[in-house]
Amino acid sequence: MKTRLKICGITSVQDAATAVAAGADAIGLVFYPDSPRCVSADKAREIISSLPPFITTVGLFVNASQDEVKAVLDRVALDLLQFHGKEDPGFCVSFGRPYIKAVRVRERSDLDTVAVDYSSAAGVLLDSYQKGVPGGTGETFNWGLIPPDMTIPVILAGGLKPSNVAEAIQKVRPYAVDVSSGVESSPGVKNEQAIHAFARAVSSANTPQAL
């Protein structure tokens, strides 16, 4: 199965174009005010309007209120919602859009239970745990904690970069990988060479080795 590629924390039309040119299947737009990658609704609309067809647009929220999420949806054409906080399944489904639920993985995480609780999700995004930080830590977690028979598509995140993403794909076989800080020059500013290197590594991991 081909592992898909999502590049998150896109803040400019130029970075979106680089992601698309590299072969990204999806881009992530952050609507969390405390993030250095946060974009306004107007900027998100500008970025989305620049995209070619068949690129999935994902909006990331962290413990936003229902009104706050709806205010973004009223102005921004998002294909998929991504919830990184303590949102329960009822909240996540209330917007009538496909969603993915992010989970920060640590030793005592029960991912099988998460898969059951969020069975309405299109997938679960597994990220590294760091106290007080909802994501974008730049750190990997123990991939061995992921059950091999998860009943829901897995999007692997957390500390991925060009030098380790192929290994991650080979070990986890996720539905998709998600990268943000691993392809940046500085928070919110993507690095063109790093994006292309990351995409090449994903493509290489997806290609059966010649006998």
C-alpha cells in the first residue's frame, strides 16, 4: 500500500506550491493561535485558491470552541478537519466533515481503545507526547507502541524528517506520514530542499526493491 504524504503548517502560497511540486497528497493549515504556524482565514483562502485539483486541504484545531471552528468553515474550504486537543467524538463529528483525531503517544497509551472511541474518524494521527505541547515537538516516539493491527488508518507524525521517514514507513506501514518542523528552515517557514528530500524518501520507501 502506498503511504500518503501530508505536509502540515503551510503558511504561504510558495510553500504550498513546493509541497505540491514535491508530490504531497495533502497540506495542513493551522488554526491554533498559539502556534507559530497559525494562519488567518484570509491567508488560508489565498493558499487554497492557489492549489491544483486533488490536493486535500486539512484544517488543524486545538481545543477550539464549536463557534470558532464554524467561523473558519464558513470562510475556508477545508476538506478534512484535524483535532489535536481533548475533543470528544461527538464534537468531532458535529461539523459534518471527515476528521482525523491526533493522539500524543506515550508508554501507557491505549491506542486500541482510541481506535474504538474514534471509530467515526477517517484516521488517527499519532504524534509525540510532550507535556503542554499539542504537537510539532520535532521529537519521535517509540513506534513499537503502535499496535500492528489498528482498526483505523494511521497517520504517523512526530519528529519525522528526510533522514528517518523511510525507516518509519518500513517499520510502521502507516496509511500516511505527516511532517511539519522536519522540513522547515524556521518555525512556519518551509525549506524547499528539505521538502523534496522528504518526498523522495517517502517515494523510495513506497517503491518495491528490485530483486
